[in-house]
Amino acid sequence: MIKLTEMTVGQTNVPKYKLNNGREMPAIALGTYLGHDKSGMVRSVNKQLRDVVMQAIDVGYRHFDTAEIYGTEEELGEGVRRKMEEGAVRREELFITDKLWNTHHKREQVVPSLRESLCKMGLSYIDLFLMHWPMGLHLRDWFPRERQEQTLDGICTRVLVVREIFFTCTRNTDVLQQVLMALRFRLQTAITSEDYTHSDVDFMETWLGLEDAVRLGLARNIGVSNFNKQQLERILREGSIRPAALQIEVHPQIIQTELVQLAQRHQLVVMGYSPFGSLVTRYGIKFPGPTIDDPTLVAIARRHHKTTPQVVLRWLVDRNVVPVTKTVNPSRLKENIDIFDFELSAREIEIINKFDEKTRYTLPSFWQTHAYYPFEKVDNPSADPFIKH
Ligand SMILES: NC(=O)c1ccc[n+]([C@@H]2O[C@H](COP(=O)([O-])OP(=O)(O)OC[C@H]3O[C@@H](n4cnc5c(N)ncnc54)[C@H](OP(=O)(O)O)[C@@H]3O)[C@@H](O)[C@H]2O)c1
């Protein structure tokens, strides 16, 4: 079983899990997806997210979760770089999780996509690189691939010449190489656009790309997100590098016992996103299910002198699941990490487990006809927000 070791940061003692390659992951992560509303994805205004990341480091967070699709890599990177420059934290004390987006599932797209993410963050590696979903989606080619390749190579050769000149001045080849690769990738995405039709790229091909990222030293660990039991078993069976982590939705309304046990049996650390479930308002909507003042949760919270959100986060920790929780509120940042000085009893865990009704808040049913769709299908799939109508 994965075991916890202690790490002392400021006023909090955040434990860490030993991953299957000996590296360590802090037992709580701050999520950076800012949510969405009727007008689309919520964006950080006036560097709010950068400032939250800096405050989070001050109160003890060392693990941050982002993804290419969240549009938060730049500000996350800026926040952690500033704290490193201040001397508050060293890179090796931080754990950054990032995710590959669905339109980059071909093996040759994976490393360039990661390089671009690293460029945005201003970092030379990430600690964990996850395949965000098992499903690949298409980029639409605006002109034939051969011409695209030629054009890109032409541009990149010219950049290489400039690079050589620059090299004699700076000798910083790693950074330049990164910039060059990122430029090539950015050009490629500029001359193509996502049409989001289903691609049949097998997620095992994508996995090979993630393995490439490890071999190149760009990702310290790799894993998957939103994979079901059969899909995870296939990665375990056919991959050369064992996944270190599985990120899935876990909260009192979807407790995921089977999947959590399967992953933990194979020494993966499970990360649980959206840990508050119906406790909080999502996308401006109040969903049915236990709320923050639910009498059962309040009774447990009183017994431990904690709040109900802290009880729910601790319920994940006591199941060896890393909560990936998001807040941009300074006092809730402190509240959410102040969960390592108490434990729930087996009976209390069981009581919370009873809220399970397999409710998902991340349910992209608009992709449910995809061959690699991981979840149960519904009768009335929602409209695809990625396709402009
Ligand atoms: N792999 C995937 O496909 C996937 C999918 C979804 C999410 N994620 C990751 O998981 C992270 C968390 O997801 P989430 O935002 O759905 O989860 P969440 O942490 O369960 O909910 C966040 C909401 O709860 C509020 N909140 C936070 N702490 C609170 C507290 N102590 N008391 C009351 N309200 C509180 C936040 O508002 P304030 O900000 O105003 O405090 C925010 O509205 C994301 O940021 C992302 O990194 C991954």
C-alpha cells in the first residue's frame, strides 16, 4: 500500500505519498480550473490566479493541478517562479501536475504539446503529466499535411540559424531548444484548427508519447485521468512505464470504491477532483445532494471541531485519495489544507460513503459516441460546448 511520509510546511503538516518510482506527491493539491459559466470558461482577471498560487505556497500547498485546456498554465508558472525567486520554496519541493489535451493524442504531438506547456509555465519539467481523457479529437488541417511540414521545417531551419548565433552569446541550449520546439508546435496549431470530430487514435499510442516525455526528462511521472477500469487495466498491461497516478472525480456522491481499489492495488496514487460535490454551488447552480449544513456532516464536523468541507476533504485523505480542490479565497485556502491533524473513524467513513449515488459533475455526454468514452451513456446527451454552432 502507498504510504504517507510527513512534510512540515509553515503551520501545516502535509504528508506525501511515495509513488511507484520512489518520488513523492504531497497529499493535497490546489486545482486551478476556474470553472465555467454561460459565457464560457472563467478566466483569471488581474493575475488573481498568480496571487492565489503565491498565497497557497505561503500557507503550505506544494502540489498544483493544471491542464492545457484550463488556460491557467502561465499564471500558475508565474506564481511558483516568483516564490522560487523570493527563496520561499525550491523547485524540488513543488509538485506540478499538468494534462495533455484531447486534440494532441497522436504520439508525435505529445512531446511538443508538453514543451509548449512548459514554455507557458517557464519550467523545465513537470512532476506529473496526465492524459486528460482516453478520447482523441481531431485538429482540422487547413492545408495539406506535406505542405504544412515543409513550411514548418522552413521556418524552423531559419530559427535554427538565429539560434546558432544566439547560442554563441548565451550557451543556454536547453531553453532555446524548448522555445524552438514550442514555436514549431504553436505554428502548427495556428495553421490548423480544432474541429473536435472524433479521432480514432488509440490511447495506447498516446501513452507511448507520454512515455517519450519521461525518457526526455520533461515529465517525472505519467498517469491518466478519467479512465475507467478496463482502460486503466489496458495501460497497466500494455504500457512500458507504469502509471503513477489516476485522477478521477471523487466526492460523497461518487465514491468510486472499485476504481480506487483497483488503482491502489497497482500502486497508483488516486487523485480525487471536485471533492466537495454538491456541498458547493457549481457553475452558478445548486445541485441536489448533501449541502454544507447537512446534519450528518455537521455532526461529524462538531465531533472533530472542524467544518463540513474539512470533513469531506479528510474523508478522501482517510481513503488515501489526494483531494484536488479549488478555491481563490484566502481564508478557504487555509481551511482546506488544515485537515492533517485529525482522522475520521471507520464508522464515520462508512456514514459518508452512504451518500453515494454515482453522480458526476464532469459528464461530457456529448462525446459518448466516441469509441473510448469512459463513462456510462445517458439518454439525452448535452450539447458539445467545444463546437461553435
Ligand atoms: N481531470 C479532470 O477532468 C478534472 C475535472 C474537473 C476538475 N479537475 C481539477 O480539480 C480541481 C477542483 O475541481 P472543482 O473546482 O470542481 O472542485 P471543488 O474543490 O470540489 O469545488 C470548488 C468550489 O468550491 C468552493 N470552495 C472551495 N473551498 C471551499 C470551502 N472551504 N467552503 C466553501 N466553498 C468552498 C470554491 O469557491 P471559491 O473559489 O470561491 O472558494 C469553488 O466554487 C479543478 O480546479 C481542476 O484542477 C480535474
